[in-house]
Amino acid sequence: MTNRTFTMLKPDSVEKGNVGAILEKINASGFRIVAMKLTQMTRRDAEAFYAIHNERPFFGELVNYMTRGPVVAAILEKDNAVEDFRALIGATNPAEAAEGTIRKLYASSIGENAVHGSDSDENAAIEGAFHFSSREQF
Ligand code: IDP
Ligand code: MG
């Protein structure tokens, strides 16, 4: 599935009412929404989703953040989806994100950075399947 990526509009984006603006930007950038829902991760979900970071000093903070309210989870389709979406969201730290990127526009810090984007085709498939059954993908 080289043409798909997975995203979450994180709890800060939902809290601040930025979901509509971010989705508009995603659509305007040529991504097709394949699956989407508002959902809240349990601590177990977040610990599993971010397991690769479980030794990092910010892991507890990351799990608290990602579970404190609902996220908008979505699968997106476009040629070169993973790379193009990472370019659209910008650097992890919004202070380092390019002008016009979603994180530059909507993230408040390296921790609360508005949006997730898969970092490889393999992880996009794993993360999409984490949140959506095949019947929820269009
Ligand atoms: P990414 O989301 O750009 O791929 P990763 O390094 O994979 O960034 O980190 C996953 C998430 O963990 C980030 O999006 C951010 O929410 C959080 N995070 C990363 N680095 C830090 C940090 O230094 N302090 C606090 N939170 C962090
Ligand atoms: Mg990452």
C-alpha cells in the first residue's frame, strides 16, 4: 500500500477547534480520505501505538497527552502519501517546521504538535489497521 498514510489530528487540535481547518488543508493538498473517525485512545492503546518511544523521557507525557481527549484518526491516499504528508505536517518541533506546514500553523510545542503522520509505508499499514477494520476503509 505505497499510496496510503495514516494520520491523527491529536487532542490539542480537537480541543482548539482546528479539525476543520486542518482537514481542509489535507484535502487541498490532494489527499483522499479513505477512512476517518473521532475516537479516544486508552492508555493501553497509546502505549502500544507509541511503543517505539517507551524508553524516551517524554513517554509518560506523550501517553497523557494522546489519551486526554478524542483524536480524529484517518487513512489518506495520494501518490507518495507517506513522504508528501510528512512534508505537509512539517518538523516534529513546530519551531523548526517550515512556513505553511500544519505544525507551523497549529502546533504549540514539540510535545503538543497537532498532528501525527506515519513515517514509512510499513508503519502506515500497521497504524491504519490499529484503528480501522477493512470494512471501515473506502
Ligand atoms: P513525529 O511525530 O514527528 O514522527 P516522533 O519523534 O516519532 O515525532 O515522536 C512522536 C511524538 O512524541 C511527537 O509527535 C510528539 O508528540 C512527541 N515528542 C517527540 N519528541 C518529544 C520531546 O522531546 N518532548 C515531548 N514530546 C515529544
Ligand atoms: Mg514518528
